[in-house]
Amino acid sequence: MASEWIGTASTALVGIAGIFAAIWVSGRDHQRRRSDQALTDRRQIYQNLFTAADGLVAATRLLMQRREREPITDLTPDDLTKLITARMDFNTAMYQLALSAPQDVVAAAEELRRVLRTKADQVVAGARKTVSDHHVRVQLLNVMRVDLGASPMPPEVWKPDEERMKAD
């Protein structure tokens, strides 16, 4: 009689242990999937920020090129619309980033925002040459890379557009 009880108890314990192991493995798998999805989401947000930054730089660059071709004193409504839209797109990307990125990434992105705002303001004021955003872009890119689990890139790998155009 005692041996029947020991066999039943052993089977029950093994069954309970199996259930708990399955629950634990399932929870760990779910946690890993959530972590992978969060990383994918942050990567997309980081790409969106750089895309918006490129849009703002392109809008200021086009206005500078137009000023080189023709003497303009005032911005046209179309010029202002393009510049304002590019700034709004960048700000929207910044808000997205601020919601999910670590503090060091947000701080580096804020520095890029400051430089791009200065660049746009210089163009609106009539400047033919503006501050460079290359250094802060490289800093931001490297902080983002570290957050995503990659190693930082040396600065010489990321050349400003002007240097890349000269090399081509």
C-alpha cells in the first residue's frame, strides 16, 4: 500500500515539475521576444530620426543652393513651408525617440536638434555657410549603436557629405 502511494506521489511531483518548467520556459521565451521587439522598434525610431534630420538638412541645403544661383532677400512661402515641414518632421521623430530611448541617446539627439536648428536659422538669416552637423551626427550614431548592442564606429569611417562628394 505504501509503495502505491510513493509511486503516485512521485508521478504527481514529476508532472507538477514539468508544468512549472513549461511555464518558466514559456515566460522566458515571451520575455526574449518582447526584448527583441523592443530592440527592433528602437532601431526603427533611430532610423526615423536620421531620416527626418536628413530632410531638414536637405531643406536648408536647397535654400542655400538657390541663394547661390539667384540673389534673394526674402524667403518665399514655399521655402518657409518646406523648412517648417522639415522641422516639424524632425521634432516628431524626436518625440518618438524621447518616449523609448535611453537618456544618453535622447541627450545626444537633443544636441543634434540644437545644431540643426542653428543651421536652419543661419540659412533663414541669409548665411551662405552654416555650422557642421557631422560631429554630433557621429556622436549620436555611436550612442545609438551601443544601445542596439553594436560597437561604436571610429570617426574617420563617417565622413561629412562634402568629403564623400570630393572622393567620388
